[in-house]
Amino acid sequence: MIMDNTFRTKLREGKPTVGTHFMSSDPDLPEIIGDTALYDYGEFGAEYSVFDMQLLYHMARSGQCSNLPLMIKPDQKSESFWAQAALGAGFKAVLFTDIRTPDDIIRCHQAIRPDMPGDEGHMGVKLRRPALSGYSDKNPDVKGSQAYVDDLKSIVFLIMIEKNVAVENIDEILSTAKEYGVDMTQWGPADYGFSRGNPDLMHTSEIRPAEELVIRKSIEYGIHPRIEMGGPESAKRYIDLGVRHFCVGWDRFFYKSSLIEVGEGMQKVLEPL
């Protein structure tokens, strides 16, 4: 059964979106996130995690239980394989990392778009979840094969702008991104500073000109800039810059902050004893 890509629907309607990250391999997390009804999607940070193909299937089904589309962020060296595996499991968006050249964008496009005339993709018919039951039996008015193609075309396509070389050639990068249907850019301050030889740059105000350039240029090229942040207190500055799409918080940090809050509270309760 093919799940509607409500993330894509929101983009088509011009509405703002908010997601949240999870890096844990617990397949219950997508359902927990979706049950809050507060997030438009959950982003699995596969680049930082331990997982296999079967886990991706469990995650996608978990998200489907609570109508939560999922995004995967794969590691660059195996991104095409894991992007296709995630789409086969039922994920609805891919965030590709470490974009350095226009050729990187073309390769990412090929990984997720149909191998059909006019689409220039390399994705064929893979008998995974979106292609079961004769491709799909969801809508009796649409042939299953067409539903499979439509699902592939609905996948939300994101790229990280996080390397110094990409920022230095931002017009060339975004021109290619526009040509190949990239939906969103995601600014990456940590890797940007790293690629400049200054890992601490992300913690200084000196990084803001590059960040604001990526946001401004993305909007100029008609591509949605997305921003990651720890909480809503940082949102206003980005909204003033024209950002309408956010991914907020990480499961590990939520867990740590709750551990500290509960642990400190209990220590105060036990202190007089």
C-alpha cells in the first residue's frame, strides 16, 4: 500500500513545514512522533546511526501507523543504495549530504527519480513496498504501475549546502539544483566550518554571512531553504530571512535533557534524607 506523501502536499500548497530528527534505531519512534500530530515528517539521521534494510521497513510502517512521512539522511559514500532502499521501504523524502559539485546533484537525482523518458532518473521497478500487489491496489481508478511512478515523483528531494566549495560556487550549485528539481536546501554549519579548517566556526557570528547567503540564494532560485535548530526560540531570525521550513530537535538531546531534568529533581528530593 502506498502512503500519501502529505509532506509533498504541504509544499505544493505553499504551507510552512516542521520536522524533527531521530537517530535511534528504535522503530517505535516514528509512531510516537506522529501520534503527537505536531510534526509534518520525521527525519532519520541514518548518516549517524546503525541500521539495516529490515529496520527501514519497520520504521516506515511505524510512521504509516500515525500518518507520519519519513525522510532519510544517508551517508554520502553509499547514498544511492540507501536512498533507494528507504524509498522501497516507504520513506517519502531524501536529504543528500556533502554536495560539492553539480555532478553530485545529478547523481542524487538519478538515485530517486524514475528511469523513464523525460525524468532522467535511474530508479526502475523494484518489487518493494510501493510496488507490491501488482505495483499498487490503493486506488481502483489509477493503474498500479502509474501509482508507483507518481509515488516516485512525489518524493521530496533535499540537498545539504555544507561545504566551502559549494558556497563558493553557490550559483552553479543552485542552478543545477533548480534544473533537477531539488525541493529544499539545508544549511550545514558544522561541516562548513570543518571544510574551512575551523571546526568551531559554527559557534561564532562569523558564520552568519555564509548562512544568510545560502538562504538568500536558495530563495532567489525558487528553492525552499530549510533550517535545523534545537528549539523554537531560534526561529524568528530565520523567519525574518524568509525561511518557512524547519527541522527541530534531536531524539538524543531530548532524552538527555529529560534525564538531567528528572535526575536533578530527584537529587533535590533526596538531598535532605
